[in-house]
Amino acid sequence: MSAARQVVQRILAGREFQANGTAKAYAPANIALVKYWGKRDEALNLPVTGSLSISLGPLGSHVELARAESAGDRVWLNGQPLPADSSFARRASAFLDLFRPAKDFGFALKARNTVPTAAGFASSASGFAALAKAADGLFGWGLAARELSILARLGSGSAARSLADGFVEWQAGTAADGLDSFAERLDAEWPELRVGAVVLCSDEKPVGSREGMKRSVETCEFYREWPGRVARDLAALKTAIAKKNFAALGEVAEGNALAMHALMAATLPPIVYALPETVAAMRTIWTAREAGLALWFTMDAGPNVKLLFEAKDESRVREIFPAVEVVAPFG
Ligand code: PMV
């Protein structure tokens, strides 16, 4: 039995696999302010460090899960039936294998993303989190949020952070089975906070995060500095959130993203996601900041930047980036 399936059995602790009707679930996408880059266990998506994200409220994934009439999964995405060999259907089926009661049990999965696919926000985190919740609903397990976070992590690491709204911290944990590696909401609200997606290129990324982080852990000689950096950034970010100090939040988030991209660049073979347009956008942000605008950015494993600002500055930000897609994570 795979290590992931063993974890699922441990979490389910003898609960049954009796499918009932259709289960519906929703989970928000999230964007990390202190990033996860590097695993201590590849099979269980256990991270080397903790991370802290903000959930994107109404941008996320809705799923409906039921038992299919026959063996083999049926998967729809945004209203379209997908061929079983499409990458989305294959990833979904591989995750659903963890919960499949018998080989001839097929799932019918309908997924709908409200994360605009072209907005540069990943929908895999919200997708796996919603799927874990839907499996819980379909089989009537009644799992707790931290158990659902562990299950979602088995699909994709960052999915562990998509079970809650607001600011969410994912603990790295130390246990070999990862039962102490789950994410939870911080007790904090920040209604004025805005996240803006600036799409510079929507091509598929050249190196996926799984491959990229493995390569960094194995070959980047600065990787040993990363856990210490993340620990300092997590502490500083939590203080910034507690004090609602926006400049401090922006500084930590931007610095942490740039440090992650520096690790990537010092990986062998090097991984550079930035395009000329990405560097130009960074310079535009820095120039605006020098002129007094409280604007920072973060970036994931791709060339697009996500702006961080407060509601009062939205019109100035839109003047600079007319195509920005703005999200209010706290509604
Ligand atoms: O969960 P994955 O395998 O998609 O990795 C996410 C990695 C980053 O987006 C770059 C950082 C993060 O913490 O979300």
C-alpha cells in the first residue's frame, strides 16, 4: 500500500466508504506570503518549512462528487467532459485513488473554477482542497478541518492551506507520517487588504513546482539558508498581521518571494520564471513605491506578479496596471 494511502487509512480510523448521493464542496485558492519551496517527503508532500498564505475568498473551486454508474471516473471541468487521459482528469483520478473503496468504484466529478484560469492564480490548491471536502461529504466521514488539510496536502502541498479563509499557516511538522503537518486559520481580519493579479504570460510553466523544488533541495547551495530565512519571515509576518502594519507585511512578502526566486536561479540546471515583462513590472512597482505608493508584490512558480495593496490605493494601482484583476480576500 502506498504511503499516502496508509495516511488516509490512519485518518479514517475505521470509518466506512458508503457513498451517499452527491456531495458538493467549495474551497478558495490561496497565495503564499511566506512560501513553501522544498519537501522533506516527496510521497506525502511534507514541506521542509512552514508557510503562510492568504485565501482568495470567492476565487476557488466548486466540486460535485458522486459515485459513477460504472467503473472508471467521469470528469467534467467548467461544464465540459474531459478525456480520461487529460492532465486534469489524470491528477484528479490519482488523488481519488486514495479514497476509492474498490477498483470497480468510479467517481463522477464535476469541477468548476471561479479562479479565472488566465489570471495566473493556481487552481490546483483549491481543487484538491474542495475534492478532499467533497470525499468527506460523499462518504459521510465528518472529518475535522485539520484532517481535511492533511488529505488535501496529499494532492498538492499548497492545497493544505485552502481549507480555511483569511490568513492560513501551514505547520511543517516533524512526524514521518505527516499527521502534524496541516494548516490552520490565524485569528486575524484585514478587510482593507487587496491582492491584484497581473497576468504577463499564461503559457504553461517550463518547470513544474514538484520538479523545481526537488531540484533546488538537491542542488542549490543556498538551500540550507532557506529554513532560517522562512522562520524569520514567518515571525515578522505574524507580527505585521497582528499589528496590521501593511508596509511590514508587504516587505516580508516581497522579500520572501524574491529570496525563493533567488534559490530557484541558483538551482542546477537554473530555474528562472521571470520574463522581461516580469522584471519591468517589478521596476514599475519599485518606482511607484519610491513615489510614496504602498504597493508590494509576490510571485509563485511562474512569470506573473501578484500585487499587494490596500483598498484606499486601488484606483492608483489600476492606473498603473489597467489589466489588474483585484481580489478582496476578506470580502
Ligand atoms: O503545492 P505546489 O506543489 O503547487 O507548490 C506551490 C509552490 C509555490 O506556489 C511556489 C509556493 C507556495 O507556497 O504556494
